[in-house]
Amino acid sequence: MTEAWIIDACRTPRGIGKYPKGALSEIHPQHLGATVLKALVDRNGFNTADVDDVIWGTSAQVGPQGGDLGRMSALTAGYDVTSSGVTLDRFCGSGITAVNFAAANVMSGMSDLVVAGGCEMMSMPLRRSAGDGPPVMDRGNLELRAMHPQSNQGVCADAIASLEGITREDTDRLALESQRRADVAIREGRFNRSLIPVYRQDGTLALDHEEFPRPNTTLEGLAALKPSFEALADMAIDDSGATYRSLILQKYPGLNIVPIHHPGNSSGVVDGAAALLLASPEYAKAHGLKPRARVVAMANQGDDPTLMLNAPVPAARRVLKKAGLTVDDIDLFEINEAFAVVAEKFIRDLKLDRDKVNVNGGAMALGHPIGATGAMLIGAVLDELERRDQKRGLVTMCAGGGMAPAIIIERI
């Protein structure tokens, strides 16, 4: 089996995911995806006719994001029509999964040059076919709910914190540190290598910097924010009177779910796209492509769908086992800050040095463009490994349905 080399990684800035406030909110998702796909070509000079596949992550495949966004973005970017594309959905884990699938294709010898990444326009109205309201409970959903009740993710985050004894102060402190680290990274230009400005179709600049961070955040300001999911927990979601809280209590009876998550210690709603170029060593050497890293190991992990957000820890352990490594062999970790409790539990359970985790801030400060985030995190850890002259990074994130993909990369 051959290696899968990462040749390059790039991403757009994250724009505030509200229409029409966000700088990217009027950009078509195909154009946003095309921005990073074209940048890979401009930066590396490869022949797009050689691309075996464009593997793309997009969670809400409806409206403008429907119809195989990966293929349509590649065509918009001017890729040769012979380079095919596919779009997948593993909820928040779609971006990592796209890269993992690309790496697996290369490592198996079935592909030589693959582009992987994702795009998500969180500002797009009606991102889900049923809108933003309660899920439509058809017969199949009710059958599944009887087996595996699945609640709202924010209510799940509060439930996990209650089970783990993680407090509002713990999560606010982590959120503040995320903002501080992101501010340092932006001011020092740590994202500059990967950041691709987005231009409108008329050639005017739409966005060339991170739009979401709030560097003036304080603990006092965070403490004043009202919990976001307290009322939602008790909202009736169907005619039976079931609530998001009752779904969790079916599996965890008697649990006192204390609401602690709010906009400041949860991931930001943003728009964005990211892409990586992967190649086999043979193709890279033959075409003068210089590798930046290789994929060491990949893994997927399922966990309790009722709590939904707890798979990153077992996913990290699984990918470390596949690689024959321990946490001490990893220089940098990226765990998506979907909610503060996810990162806090990850750090505690794996007994990690906090100075190795999300060193340039995370989604609480920068935002979480669902299908793109995983690819963004892989690019971020690669850039930072190079900046620090370190060797290995591990990236993982929680995903809907109680899942987590994971990947370990190593600099070349």
C-alpha cells in the first residue's frame, strides 16, 4: 500500500453566517467552493484532467447546496470535465471524512491525485428541507427514536456537562482562551499561508479576513449571557408531547440537565470552504509536487447517539492505536469546539497538555462552517506544525448521530 501525501491546503476566511449581514452570505456556495479549488491549481500548477475525484463535504445538501456541490464547484472553478466529483454528508464530520476518503483512495492505489474538502453556507435560508423547526417525525423516525432517542445538540452538550461535572465557569474560561488564542494567531499572521480571499463574480472583494472573532470578549461578558438551550430543552417537538429533554431522560433517567451553553461558549455560525490536494508519491515525484505531510492513520468511531457529542475521545484512541502511537507522540491536537464541553471533556479524558490543543483558537472564536470545518482543521494543524517545526498532528470532531472521524498527519 502506498502513502497518501498532502501537497497543499487552503481555505476561505469564515464569514458571519447570517443573511444579509455576513460578508459571504450573498455568495453562491458553488462560487465559494470554486474559490478554494481554483486556488489549489493556482498555487500548485497541476493539470486538473489528472484529478481522479473531487471528494466534498456538505451537510445540508438542499437548495443551492444540493445537486453534488463538489462536482459543480469543480466545474465552476474551471476544472477539466474529466475530473469527477462527489459530495458526502457525515454532519459536522464531513470535511474530515472527505479527506479520509481521498487518502484511502490514494493509499489503495486506485487514485493518484484527489482533491478533498468541503463548503457550508450557514447563512443560507432553510438549510434543512423541514426548515429550522422540530424534526418531522414520520414512522421511520419514530421507530428509530424508540431505539435511539436523539435530542438537540445544544441540549446534549448541557447534558454531558451535567454528567461530567463540567461547570459554566469551566466552559466560559475555555471560550475566553479560544478567543485569546485566535486573536494572537490573527495578529501574528499564522493563518496567512492558507487563507484565500473571496471575490464576488464582478471581481470586487467580498472578504479577506476572519469576520467572526470577538477579541474583546471577557469572562464577565460571557457570564452575563443567557443559556441558549434552557427553553429549547422543554419545547414540544411533536404531538406526543415529547421534548428534547425527555429524549435524553429516556436513556438517562433522573439526570438534572443544567443549562450552561450559550453563544459565547458554543461554535459560531459562519460560512466557509476549504480544500486539500492529495497525491501518491509516484504522481507527486513525476509532476514536481512537493509534499507537506503524509497521512499516518484514519479512523471512524460511533458512540451513544442520545448524547451525540462524545465520540471524539474514543475516535482519538482508535486512530492512535491504528498508528501505533500514544498521545505523547502527538505534537498538536485539533478538536472542534462544537460546544465548549466537547473540547473540555476531550482534554480531560485524554489527560492532554492544554498548550497542545487548539493552539490558535477554535470554533468558539472562529466559527464552524459544518461541512468545511474538518478540512480547515487539517490545514490549520499542518500550518502550525510547520511554523513550530514539529512533526505530528491529530484532528477529530463530533458529528450528528453520535459519530467522530479522526486523522493523524505527519510532516514530510
